Amino acid sequence: MKKSLTVLLLSAMLASGASVFAQAPAASTTLSMRGTIDAYDASSRTLSLATSSGTVRFPVAATARISQGGHKVDAAQLQKLTGNHATVRYTESDGTKIVESVHVFGK
């Protein structure tokens, strides 16, 4: 009986101690950036946006919303929209940026 109680208490201590060392998942932050569409690679779903700070490359999520002039645009059309101004809304978590939406403006 004493041995069972000791094992039970030791198990409970180990279980509660393990949660102290567990790390919470990193919180993602939603940001936006404006620039000019420099390129879009459909095979890797990567958008290059030229900004005043340089060119930034973003992976575009399959669920990303893309629009031009209030109309939905397919991601493959981004290749034809190089040179247009755009606002990119993306999440960043652990240094990884992923596009949630792209709003394309005129040139």
C-alpha cells in the first residue's frame, strides 16, 4: 500500500513538473507591408514585393485572399501584375512570414 502511494505521488509530481518546462506555442503577429509587385513564382507560391527597404519575399498561403479593384484574383494572375502597387497582409511567427491577403492597386 505504501509503495503504491509513493509511486502515485511520484507520478503526480513528475506530471506536474513536466508542464512547467513545456513551452507555449509562439504567438503569431499580423502585419502589413506596401510596395510594388516585383515577381510571383507560381511553382513555389512566392511573392516578391519591392519596398523602400529592399525586396521582401513572402510565401503565399493557399488560402490567401487576393484582390484587385475589389474583385477576387487567382494567385496565378500575380505574375501578370508585376509593377503594380500592392498591400500585403501577412502573419509572422518565429521569423516566418506567410501571406494572408494581397490587395493590388494600379501602377
